[in-house]
Amino acid sequence: MKQDKSSHAPAVDRALDVIEFMATSERDLSLTRIRERLNIPRQSLVGILNTLRDRGIASTPFSFELEDRNHLGEMVRETAGKISYRMGKER
């Protein structure tokens, strides 16, 4: 997961750690299990999970899981494509 402890955006690191953990774990993770495994403060983790749920990345009936693992990959590719396009126009 984390490779460099001197991150410029710790909140982004935490969110990506949560997504990576959810992607590599079995379904139906509890808040406690995620928090204990990743050592993220409860309040921060709740905020991250609520944001992921609101964005359609995670679902939370009684536990947490990735909503659609393919959706996440498509979203990342689409966003990266837009950024790459903008960077090409700025040159």
C-alpha cells in the first residue's frame, strides 16, 4: 500500500489505502476491520467511506465493499485520460 511516508496529501493516501484494501479483500468488510487493519482514525475512515459511497464506489448496507470493481477502473482511466489530454494541450 503506502510506499512513501512523506506524502503531500495524507487524506488522499488514506482514501487510496482504503480502496486498495477493499479491492484485495473478500467482500463485506466491517468498519472495525478496515480501521484496525489500516490504522486510520475512526472519524477519518467514516468520512472516506461516506465519500466513496456517495461517489458510487462503495456500498454500505451493513458492511463495506466495492460497489463495482470495474466501475472504479473505468473512472480512473477516464479521469487519467482527461488529465493527459489537458497536459498535452498545455505544452
